[in-house]
Amino acid sequence: MSDVRCNCQGEISEEDMLKQIDGILDDYKGTSGALIPVLQIAQKMFGYLPEAVLKRISVVLNKPYSEVAGVVSFYSFFSTVPRGKYLVRVCLGTACYVRGGKDVLDSLKKHLKIDVGQTTEDKLFSLDVGRCFGACGLAPVIMINDDVHQRVKTVKISELLDTYRNKKDETSKEAN
Amino acid sequence: MAAGQKISSVKELNAVCDEIRRNQNSGLNPRDEIRVCIGGGCIASGSLDVKAAFEKALKEQGLERKISVRGTGCLGPCARGPVVMIAKDNIFYQGVDTDDAKDIIDTHIIGGKVVERLTWKKQGTGEAVAVQNDIDFFKRQTKIVLRNCGVINPTSIEDYIAHDGYQALAKTLTSLSPDNVIEEMKKSGLRGRGGAGFPTWMKWSFARKSPSDTKYMLCNGDEGDPGAFMDRSVLEGDPHSVIEGMAIGAYAIGAAQGYVYVRAEYPLAVERLGIAIEDARKRGLLSQKILGTNFSFDLEIRMGSGAFVCGEETALMASIEGKRGEPRPRPPFPAVKGLWGKPSVLNNVETFANVPAIINKGGDWFASMGTEKSKGTKVFALAGAIKNAGLVEVPVGTTLGELIYDIGDGIPNDKEFKAAQIGGPSGGCIPRQHLNVTLDYESLNELGAIMGSGGLVVMDQDSCMVDVARFFLEFVQEESCGKCVPCRVGTKRMLEILTRICEGKGRESDIDTLIELGNQIKDTALCGLGQTAPNPVLSTIRYFRDEYEEHINNKHCEAGVCPGLVSAPCQSSCPAGVDIPGFVSLVAERRYAEALRLHRNRNPFTSICGRVCFHTCENKCRRAMLDKPVAVRGIKRFMADQEIVVQLPEVHENADNAKRKIAIIGAGPAGLSCAYFLARLGYRPKVFEAEERPGGMMVQTIPAYRLPREIVAREIRIIERMGVDIETGKRLGRDFTLTNLREEGYEAIFIGVGSPKGVRLDIPGSNAPGVTDAINFLKTYNLKGSVPVGQKVVVIGGGNAAVDAARTTIRLGAKKVTVVYRRTMEDMPAYMEEIEDAVHEGITFKPLTNPDEIIVVDNKITGVKCHSMKQGKFDRTGRRRPENDSATFVVEADHVIFACGQTLDSSELFSRDELQPISGYRIMTDSTTGETSIPWLFCGGDAAEGPMSVVHAVAGGEIAAVGIDKYLTGENHAFWRAQQMVDTAYDVNADPVAYPRVNMPVIPIERRKDNFNEVELTFLEPEALRQAQRCLRCDYGKTITQERK
């Protein structure tokens, strides 16, 4: 199935990527402490931080590549591998943990058939854990991209994932 | 003045403020507004749609120009979101959805009638409380930091200005010198709200004194402590207060540039703060020459990227500089050498939000709140097992109990408070015996916790404290930056040990090793993260050492959490360890005989427990998250009622064992259970019973309407059939002694004599004729068939014995029966079902009532003089201690029954023995073997544990049986403890069945009040099957790696 599907949608060539990042770097040249904001923007633009982009950032900001790579590997938000269309983050903060966050994670692993840090074969979902989204009053919560889902019940996980799967179906129908 | 125009003097600021207020009054009355919370929590509950629905509904009614809809910051009770405030009459609505918007507009705004179904409901009574200030949750709060949250629109600088915004900055710039500002902060006594509580004025003063042309004012919004969300709410609900506070601070220390570091998990906070900074710049309240003075200050936001350590000040500065967020040793302190090597001050969001209020109202005003050493208020984020989860602000020094019970409304789902985790990964757990602790920096430190940023996660008995400690260590281990060895390696070693304990592979020395390692890490780690990392472990060891020991020694996790030790939480919580999902799923497949055998594998009293068990399993059932727990006891009762052919358990015959002589004293549930499990190993124990009938409390005190006698007799006969000999009428201390038994060749002796002596209160009249104790009263009736009963009976106590005695007297003809209890109904230890049945039968309960005297006239009881009680502080059990209230009154009575507890009557038992295995009111035993201090003497049940329940006694008997076998053979042969394979079908992908929980049917009141017929009836088969299918099969696919001991 998956090898038939076109994955090119949303993927851009390295050349375009570098063009886009150059635009950003122009704004930040000369700003002190620019590295992290630039990386954040790049990650938002491409969904991850490709090596070519990191190299360009290192050259333009005049920082050794080792320093750039060191910063990228230090912060858990940065990823050097492509992520799925929907990033599912399970909160394992204290409140969510004591309200069954771990069971929610187990259930997601079971339904998506992937482990934490992995992406489903259809590139639809990536699974990650977070430490507190500040919605402790509504524990357990998960975030799917920027949507916070509150009081998630393990028995309702498949329903929730289906709503996102169906979203995908709608867009692909439109595309056809 | 046109909107958005620059404000270049204080005069202009005041003019703008007046103009905004005037505009709001002329066009739309600000009191005629609907405030919809658009804080992060309520947005997750759908409040943006609700806001749109209100706007639409107003438009439909043509009211959109008369009444405005305002999105505000967090109102507090996040768990009840989306929440809405109707400003004109202060009515608070909760759980509002899009359909409700129209109803509120039509009924309330137009019709003038409060929509009661959406109002707050009072705890206990369920009474609707509509006005916000009448609601306990709000009434008990004092809002300084959150003064504007829930009132103003966070994305409107005009709104902020109209609420005295930037007045403090104006005052500072025009009439205060930097030293005056610091002096005012000193007077206020404000301490850093980020966690450590360092005096704010001192930090500012250090930075002010550091010579440098460039200084920085920094705000820490990297709220990384899981369980804390106050910074988020302030940034989302009132961002200008932080900007204003920072500008005042910058003026005091001489900084012209500031940074707000916000974590990336808070996109909404970043967005709203960004808007606020932009608006402030446009209005001339940031950037150059603010308000026409020479003071210039500008702000930038820096976003975190998911590193907890960046909450540490030096790491945060490294991160702003664009580096890896690693801390560095101090000194030099940031006030001397901070961001880019320049003097810098870093304060928390909440600290800054306090500053404008202090400048406006004065340091003395602020210092009038709080305790001696901690002033002002503190915001707490209540989360976890608490009804009113959300954000609250209280004066420093409020007690933990007030916060949890008075404001938070207590623990949901009838569960008990176990501990409050405060201070996140740097903090500790506070157990229930310390509910009276005042929440200030010093008191919390003494208990091994810290104030931290104010995240307070409440835990009930479903949380395993070892697992919680492991959780925090895992967190710290993941977030450790790796720069220093104690944190990087030390926490890893600690985590390994904790993981081992959770898996049931813990060693005896592990607890001591954890303490030693923890203290070393505290002393040697580089930064705050490492130095405080062991706190969660050390504090849980301090208060919950028994739980660690239970994991290590008994391989048991009672909370039902630790994988490897737990297959399903219901099973872990069952004292006898019955495979509950196993027998329930067998019942669902109509395999009743197999189900029964599986149950008897761990508990000989299936029929009995199907009637009287207090079912901890149901309290732990995960189905309760969906609707109500599975009716385990009802299913068990049904299953037991299907037994036609007696289902004997697996027995290992053993000729050698059969020859050993073992004596069991007491044929109650503990003694019989011990005999049962010994018999399954091939022993032939002999049971001595003091009364004429075996069964102990099961036949002596539990009334027949709950537990018919033939049921008890039948299950005892099964045990006799397995080779157990019961001799009645033989009382220890009267008919024989332990020494006699030893002389007769008994190699091991088990004591299961219970706690059969009733306790009376020492009050005037307590020994008058007509006063009895519940145990004696019930025993006399149940064994002799008759007992004197008065017309007007008062029962004193709140346990099961009290309810049993009360219900017995009514069946024996008492006209009026009153139960007086000194605590509340909720605190009564008796089973809720029993209390409900008693009420149906016409028994009156008088809670919060304490007897002072039994009035005796002419040697006859005429009444009980009582006084009412009120709830005071919390006691060691986590319940509120009843305190005397003024009112006294007399309850008429001619018969008084004390049901105030029972105890072990040791005076006669061992009077002729030289051995005295007694310690206080119970016999001390080893929890894994039942051994007493005398090698051949074992004990279990109430005699060892104090008055408990049938299923506890079964567990105690089983443990001792295994202990005796091990004593005699040197080995453990408890084959029944191995996990049983149950081959029932289970479809993982199927949705849970929708059937609701049904209670067991009961016979009508009129047919039960004058007799002792069994009140409860069994389920019919179709109902029993439906109930059994409700089980979610938490055990599915789980393997227990460590056998419970």
C-alpha cells in the first residue's frame, strides 16, 4: 500500500529548503543568540532539521558545525529525521502520570504499532512523550500537533486517531 | 485619543485610561458582558467554540451591541471548563457547551433567570451555588497575581490600562528612585516564586550594585515542573502584568534590555505575550523614553526547546545565548556575571506579576498577608486526584488540608487522600498525617518537600509511591544535562535500583543504598536540578517506607501499578489475591464450576465473600473511569449460588505432612483459612473453637440477614471434608494452654482468636444496666437466639458493628433506633450499602454527635446526653478531627449499645502460659510468614492486624499456612500462588460493552424489617452475564514475573 502512495506532497527539494533558510538567516544575521530561534523556525518550516540546512546555518552564523549539532542534540524538540504529518505527544507529567498517562501511551503504541520516537509506515503519525503541557487540571492529556485533547480514555483512543485519519482521507479526496 | 496612539507622559496615560473607561461605559456597559475563559485548559475543553456560540446567539437576538462577549484568561477551575461568567450579576457557569450558549442568553440574559443546571454544585448537598463569590472555591482565595485573570481580555492593552495597568510603572518612573523601588520590595518581603524563595529585593540590590554599562532583566517562563501551570496562566491571561513588573525591575537595576524565556510547550502563552509586547511598544510603554522619561527598556521572547534543565538560571542564560542549556558553577552569580557576562536578574513570571501590585499598594500592604517569613500570596496549580483541579491563589500559610478539601473539594470517586506531591521533581510527597502543614517555604522544607513553583499533584490510593519516585527519577535522568557526574551517573544508579524494586527484584539493602546515594547527590551535584533530584525518593522513603518494603519483601504492589507485580489492579488490591478478571471472564462464558475453582484457589469462602466482602477490588476497578466499577461481589455471589456439585480445590496429598501435628486456635475466617491451605498441602491440622459453633465473627456478629448461617456451615463443611478436624467448646486459657498443646506434640500452633472484646467509652453511666457493647449484643443474639432489646435504642459508633447492631435491634422490635457518630457520614467506616439499607429500614443517623453521658434515673436509662461536633483540623488518618461545638441535646433512650471498636482480650488467653506473645492489643507477626516472636507460634487475622474483614483474615491465614509449612519443611510449596492460566476469549479491538452497572436486587422493606431473611437477592443469569461482560480485562496479556508473597 504505502509504496504506491505518493509521498511527494509537502516534500521540497534541498535547493528550495536552502533558499528558504537563507531568507530567515538574513533576518537574524547580527542578532546575538540567534542560533536557537533560527533552528526553531527551520524545524517548523520543514518538520525536521535536514543536515544540509544545519550546515548552511553553521556557515552563515559562523559557528562550527559541531556547535550547531551539539545544540540540536541537546534539546528534545529538535529532530533530524522526518516526522509524521501528525505528531502525537503523550503527556507524562506528574498529574497525567498519576491519572493514567502511561496507559494512554501503551494504548497508543498498540494502536499505532510504533514505539516512542518512531513514525508510522504511512508517515501519518509520529509518537512522542512530553513532560507537562500545563493542562494538568484535565489530565491525562495528549497533544496532536497543536490540539490538546483532554481526559483521554484508553478505550477511546482508536476513535480519536480515526478522526485524524479521516481528515487525511478528506484532503486526499480533494487532491484527487 | 485614537486607539493605538503613543502615550508619552503620565498625564496621557491617565487620559487614555479615563477615555477607555468612558468609552466602555457609553457604548457597552462593561458590567453587561459575558466572560468566556479562553485559558489553555478551557480551550482544550472547547471554549473558543462556546465563545463563538455566544456571539452568534447574541446576534440572533439583536443584542450584539448591548452585550459584549469577552475572552478572558484562566478563571481557575480548569476541570469544570469551559467556564463562563456573566458579569452583571456575577453568575458563574461551568461545563458550558455550544448548545448552552443560547439557553443562557434566552433564560438568563433576557429572561433574568439563572440556568441552574450549569451552576456550581455544593459539595455534599449538591445545592446549586450560582454567584461566584458564594462559591467556596473562589471565596477562600485572595487574588493578587491573578487579579486580572478572568477579568480582562489578555490581548487588549486597553483593557489592562483600564484596570490600573501601567500605573505602577508610571509611579515608579516619576516618583521613585531605583533605591526606593528596592526599598519597597524589601518592605513587601516578596520572595522568588520560582521555587527557592530567595528575597527578590536582595537579588535586585546585588545587580544594582554591580558596575556595568549593560545589564539584563530576565523572566523565567520555562515552567518545566510537571504539574505546574501558573506561569502559563499568567502569561496567557495577563501578560502585561509581567511586562510591567519587568520594566519596574529593569528600572531598579538599571537594565535596558530584557528577555522572557518561555517554554515551547506553551504556544498560546508565546502568542499572547508577543501581542502584548508589540502593543506595549506601539503605545510607548516599552522601547525608548518610556512615558517621556529617560528610561528605556525593551523585551524579546526566547522560546525553550524542550529541556527541563533550562529552568535553572545559568542554564537558561546559556540557552538565550544560543548554546546548549548547561548550567555552570556559581559564583560568580548572575547578578555579577550573567547573560553575555553582564549583570543580570532572573525572576519567575509569578514574581514579576506581583511587582505592579506592590508598587501600587505599597510593600506594607503586601507584607500584611502571609506568615512571618513568607509574605503575600502564592498561586498553586491543583491537579491529579482532586475534584476542583485548577489554579488557585491563597495567602501564604494556608494549610494543605484547606487547599485540598475546602478549595479543592477533596478527592473524587470516594477515594482516600494518600499524598500530595509538591514542588515537582525537586520536591517531595506530603502524606496525610501532615495535612495541617502550612504552605510556606520553611514548613515545607522541614517535611522534605519544597514550595517550588507551586505545582501540587494530589494522589489517592491508586498511586504507588515507589512508582512515583521512579517516575521522577526517570524524569530527572532523562533531563539531566550530563555535565556533572553525581547527577548523570548517580541518578542513573538510583533509577536502576528503583526500577528493580518496582519489578519485584529489589534487595533488602536497596532502601539504605538509595538513601546513601541520594544524600551524596544532594551534596555534590553542580546545579539545583541535581541537588534536588533525590528529594522525591528520599521523601517517599521517609513517609512510605512500608510500601518499599512491601515491594521488596512481599513482591506486592497494593496500588496495582507496578508491571511485573500486577496483572490487574483489582487483583492486586484483593488481600487474598483472588484472580478477579479470571473468574469474572469465566462467568461471562458460563463456565461457573471453573470460575468457582479459580476463586477457591485463593479464598475458601466464595459464597461468604459474595455476600459480605468489602470489595477493595471494586474500588480499584478501571471501569470506573468509564462509568461505574464492575459488580464483582454480585458476580461472585451469582457464581457461588450456581454450585451444585462441590468444587474442591487442588489438593496435594502428602503422607509425611499428614503425620505432623498442627493446632489451630479459633475457627474464625483466619483459623479456617489457615487450616484450608495447610490441608491442600496434605496436612491434617486440628482446630479448637471456644464457642459451640465454628465460624467466628462470621456467625457471631455478622447478622443472618446479611450472611445466612447455612451458607457459612456449607463452606466450613468443605474444609472439614478436606481432612480438617474442628473441636468446639474448647477455649484457650480455660480448657487448655499453649504449653499443654506443646506437650501433646503439636509442632506448630496458629492463633486466630480475633479481637472479640467490645470497647466502651469511659463516660458517666457507661456501666449502667441496659448498656451493652455491640460485639456482645450481636454474639448473644446470634449464638443464643435471643437478647434483651429496648424500645428506644441508641448505638454509639460508625463502623459495621454499629450498623449491624442497629439493624438487628430494629428486627427485634425496637421502635426507634438512632446511631450517633462523632465524625461525618462520609467518614463512617461502615460500608455505604449497609448504611443505605439501614436508612431505608428507618434507622436515624446523627453524625457529628458525641455522647457525654448516659442519663440514668432510678437505675434506668432515660437518654444519652450529646453535644454536636464540628470539623476541626486534620488528624493522622487524614480525616478532620471532630471538635466540640456548643450545642448539647438529649437523645431519648432506654437501651444503649457501644460500637466503638473491639480489641484482643489477652488477659485470660495466656494467663496460665509462661509465654506472652502479646504486644499491646495485638500479636506482632512477620508480615510474610505470620511468625510471632516464638518460632513455632503463628498468628493471623484480627488478632494480628486489629479488627479488619473476612478477606483480610483469609489472607492472614494463608500467609501463616505457608509460613508453617516452611517452618516444618524448610521450603515454600504454595503452588496456588503461581499465576493461573485462564483461556477465556477476549477481543482486544472490541469496544467495551455499554451495559450499566446494576446493583443486586433486595427484598422490599416491609418483608424484611421483622425477620432475619437474607436481604440481598442474587442476580438472574442474564443480568450476571451482562455484568461479567463489563470487565475491561486489564489482565489481558500481562504476565506476573514475581510471585506475590
